[in-house]
Amino acid sequence: MMDVIRCNMCGKELSVRNDILMEDAIIISKKWGYFSKKDGETHRICICEDCYDRLADSFAVPVQRDETAEYM
Ligand SMILES: [Zn+2]
């Protein structure tokens, strides 16, 4: 069990309560396969929203945005 997840880009701690991330962030879990140089390795990264915005600004191709209906 993990109490704190840190943003891989800025190191900011994201609070986790009862295994639920209390702020929105990007979590990527990637299992690299045969055609990569990291066959068999699983990499996990977390990017907070501020870092995501900076990262997205640097993309050559803009982020595809779709509106999702609120479900709160
Ligand atoms: Zn960050």
C-alpha cells in the first residue's frame, strides 16, 4: 500500500486517501514488450496536472480534447 504518490516531473506529493488519489493526475503503467529494448519491464509514472499542462504545451501535435459530461 502506498500513502503518497509523487509526480515524476516536479516531485510534488499527491495525496492518497484509502487508496484513492485525491487530486487528478496522469498515471501511466506501461509493460514494455518484445519490440522494445525494455522487454519484460513495467514502467509506472505519475504526472500532476500542472506538469501535464506544461508537457502538453510542448507537444508538436496538440492534445485531442473531447468534452465529457460531468458525472459528479
Ligand atoms: Zn508535477
